[in-house]
Amino acid sequence: MVKIGSHVSFSDKGLLNAANEAQTYGSSSFMIYTGAPQNTRRKPIEDLYIPEGKAAMAASGIKVEDIVVHAPYIVNLGSYKEDTFRLAVDFLQEEIRRTNQIGVSNIVLHPGAFTDKDAEYGIARIAEGLNEVLDGTKETNVNIALETMAGKGTEIGRSFEEIAQIIDKVRANDRLTVCMDTCHIHDAGYDIVNDIDGVLHQFDEIVGLNRIAVVHVNDSKNPRGASKDRHAPIGSGWIGYDGISGVVRHELLKDKPFILETPWIGKNDATERPMYELEIAMLSGNTEQRFGGKFLEDVERLHHLFNGQGIVGREYVLQTWELLKSDAKARKADPREPMERLYDILMEHLVFDPQLSEEAVNHRLLAYLAGKEWLNSL
Ligand SMILES: [Zn+2]
């Protein structure tokens, strides 16, 4: 069985909240930030509902070894500024101790950015920081999972070589693992759509597949090599459902936990909902069990409707992203992304019962975008 889940909220009742939310999506894994990702304020460990959360996880069959913590993305170990670097080192040590107390063995970290310096400086500085962080947390059983990055701005970790160079410079590197992110490596230029075997082979040669502790599964709003890092729901971006499915089902990634960090979808903030439940079901191969036969009939109807309009889902998605990227005028006139455009066409044609929620319609739309082959394969 595929171990898959999503980023879930750790607010309010901490681990209990996270476990309950994960359960509503049918998850077998999940990821948390121990507090807001954009700041370093954290609750005391007693207020994190750890025993209650673990009981809820056990009840839904989620193992603590399959969940991960994500470090806040504001810390920067690559900074040449002493105060920024110091804050990153100190805070990461605290986060690792917290992660250890929860019982989680991997904390995902964006390696860092070199800002006004250069990549060589950044790599050395990140390694220096990691050496200090690891030296100060020897009593824990926590590994740091360096995340593969898209290469936005001056981010380090945009190539497998950069990840390997950091690992080489760290003394206790048996405590370094890797978080591979599909959107990021695609944006960094790796062709996971047409050549996942080649990409994994390359990773194995340069870093080693045994380092991979977790895989972030996200589609991308940008073409391969764009160095952007904007996530899209599975099947609604440039990678596509088949590309993502090829990663999740890959023999070499068997048994790794997969974590979705796909954006919530909705016409406005109040109706925005995550697509996790459907994404998890599709990628675990239990869409019919979870959503029912009527759901699949609805998806079939979408194929008929769009066929009649001369729309082929996958082509429509790629053409719309291309238009939004290359034609500023057209984007200004109509900034709607592919999913929203298709949603509006559906609403215009009154395909479904008006009682059906926006979330439910978007689930059907996303399943439509997985393609006719996917539907026929069920
Ligand atoms: Zn990340």
C-alpha cells in the first residue's frame, strides 16, 4: 500500500488536530509544521496533545515513522549575516528537540539561500550550520531531510550535485536524508514526466536513493526548468497526473512516505478547500471505494461534455498555462487558471445538481483531468 498524506494543521490541539485532519482525507502519512512556518514562535511541548494525537493516529493506522515535520522556511543557514545564521542554527536545534519529543525521525529543511554571495559560499555556510546543528542535538534520533529546491532566487539545493556537496561537507552526515519534491525538481529542470527512470538513476549516482526519507508530491504551475516553485493540484499543472503517478508508483520509491503540498482551490477564500482527499484516493488506487460509483459516472459525464466542446483536458491545461505565461495581455484580460476556467464552463452548462459543493465539483474536475485512460483503468 502507498503511504500518502498531506500537509495538515498543527494548530489548536497540535498532534491531535493533525491526526484528525489527516484521517478525514484517508491519509496513511502526514506532515506538520510545529508552528507557523513563517515565524519561530512555538507552544510548549505539553500543549501539543502528543499522547492524544498518537492514539488518534493508531486508530486510523498511521505510523509515527511515516510522518514528517517541516522546519519553518524563514530560517536561512546559507546567510552570511551573523544574526540570521545564528537564529537559524539555534532555532533548528530547538525544532529538532521538539521533533524528537513528538517521536518523529525526519525534519524537512530548505537548505538555504546564498543571497549576496555565491553558490560555493552558500554550500559551505549551510554545511557549517548543519555541523553545528547536528553536534548540538546528538542526543536525539532526528535526521535532517534536505529538500531538493526549484532554484528560485539564490536557493541552494536546485541540483542533485548541490545536495551531494552539502552532504560531503557535513561530518555526521549519517543524519542527513533527502526530501525529494516533484514540483521543485521539475522546475529545476529534471524531466520526471518523460524520464523518471533516468532522473532517479542520476539521483542515485550523485546522492544515493537510500538517502530519500520522504517525497513531496506536487504538480507545477510552470514548465520544466522555470526555476519558479509554484505548486498545483495533481493533474492540473505541467507535470500531469501520469507524471506524478509515475513517481508515486515507482519501484525505487516503494515504501517512502509521499506528502502532498498542493494548494487549496476555490472561487474565494471562504470556499477554498484542499483537493487532498481525492489526490490521495487517486494515487492510492481506491477512488471508487472512497468516492463511489456515482462519482465515476459524473467524471464520465465530464468527458462527454468537454469532448462536445472540443476540449481535451490535458491539452487545455497546458495551453492555458502557456497562454498565461507567454501572453501578458491575455493574462491581464483573463487571469483565471485552467481549473477555474473549466469550473466556470461546468457552471455555465449546469452539469451537476446545484446542491453539489464547489469542492465536490472540483474533485470531479480533477479526476477528469487524470484522463480517460485513468478512468478506464479503474
Ligand atoms: Zn519544503
